[in-house]
Amino acid sequence: MATKKTTSKDKEPLKVGLFVGREWSWPPAFIEEVNRRDEGVIAEYVRIGGTTMNEPCPYRVIVDRISHEVPYYRSYLKNAALQGVKVINDPFMWTADDKFFGASLADQVGVASPKTLVLPNKDYVPGIVHNESLRNLTYPMDWNALVEKVGGMPCVLKDAHGGGWKEVYVVNTVPELIWRYNESGLLTMILQEFIQWDNYARCMCLGQEEIYVMKYDPSQRKYHEEHDFSPELYERIVKDAKALVNAFGYDMNTVEFAIKDGIPYAIDFMNPAPDMDVNSLGKVHFDWMVTHMADMCIRLAKSKEATRDRYYWGKLSKGSK
């Protein structure tokens, strides 16, 4: 009796899991796009409710859009990475990064960015006794000297760990700066040079190689369907965006450049859960996000790439995907 030959369609499909928050357009479009291609890879929402140590993970790839706001998801994703899953984006790096470290790293990899410094916190958790626990801090701060270090007024005060344009202030005087700082509570704030831009770019960066450049107006929160960047400027934007996402190891990120006198300054480049909503992006950009995220996730699902490969402990772990 002849033995039936096993085909790719007979094999158990590779699975892409999706963690989402309050977004309604991109997730179902992405899932539908992956599933309709019939490439032996299926996408679905992750469903979890309590996770044991070293629990096997059924997904080859997980796309994370919300764990920065849901700590249990972050714990689950770290376990998934330990089991050999490719997590987009790396939960260990995402936990560790901040805008001050990012500014220093951008400078070291040769990308133009605003002068930046990090400030001591205004307030602290209960148990901190100011005259005992904070003996390493100089006090009072020399606000005028700090402002000079970032190029004078106006300058920008913002949360080192924030996103979505929350807790971002353009300040024009030292008293205004001190007032905003005094309202920051437990947040760690950075002080940054203000770049008076004459053009602006926002880049979607996928897989550390694919850079989709969009003209963007942050004051209006508006994307333009086409950009007006010269070939030379476009080439530099792409080069600098690649340098940043390769340095951070993010496979899904946006990089923003404030362009002044033909120089793109990397303003915001740690957006591991970037905006992908059709209502803000518009249909042209949205369709690109859907199809190219599907391309990347299918490719990664079929590959042997794993988040743990970046770490020493990953070489010691037993399991493999």
C-alpha cells in the first residue's frame, strides 16, 4: 500500500500570537492578512490567565503591542523568550531602555540628536528619607547651568520612560521649567535641547532593515501620504533609522526626525508599540503596516530566530523551537 506523502499543508501550522490594547483597526487586519495567505502560518490573539515556570509556549512569534502597560503580559513574554519564541519586541530590552540611555546611544552610533540630560526625581517612594537616602545628590540644583548644557531656552522637559506625547513640555523660562519639574512626581524627567524644525519625518522600522519614511506634522498629529525629502536627506534618514533600530534590536519601532537646515535630528526613537491605527495613519500607510508586518512575521515564524539568542542565558537554556 502506497504511503501518503506529507506536504506542507499537512503539517501543524506555525503560530503568530498577538497582544493588543485599545486598538481596533490594525490587529484584525493583520490577523486576516496572515491567515489569508495560506503559507503554513496562522495568526491569532494570545489568550492567557496564569502562567507556570517554564510553561511551553505554543507560538513561534509573538507581537507585543501592550505589555508596557500590563506587567503580567511582560512576565509572560519573558518566559516565552526563554522557551525560544521570537518576541516582537524584545521584552528585556524594552524593560531596560529609557530616553536618556537612548540619547547617549544615538550619539555613540553617530546619529544627530538633541543635547539631553537626565534630572534627579522630584519625589520618591515611601521609605526614602531625603537627608539619609539621598546623600549622593547635590542640592540645590543649578537650573541655569543645566539649561545652558542643553543649549538654552526654549528647551524640552519630558518623561524619560513616557510615550504618546504624554508629559512633554516646551518651556521658555527657568521658573516655568522649575514649575513643570515640581509637578513631575515620581517620574524621571529629561531635559532636552529644543530643535525648531522646518520639516519632520516619522519612520516605521520593521525587522531592523525595512524603513518606511513618512512626512509627519507633530503639531497637527498628521501624516502626509507623500514626502518632499531630497534624495540625500531621504538616504540619511534611512541610514540613521537603521543605525538606531540595529543598536536597540527592535523589529517594530518608529523613529522621528526633526529636520533643521537639512540635518535630521533623532527626536524620538524608542516607540516599540508604534501607532498603527488607520484613523491616524490614513489608508496608504495603514495598508503598508498591515502587509509588511505580515511579511515580517511569516518570515520570522519560518526562521530559527529567537529573542533569547541575544543573551548569555539563552545559550544555557534547554528548550528549542
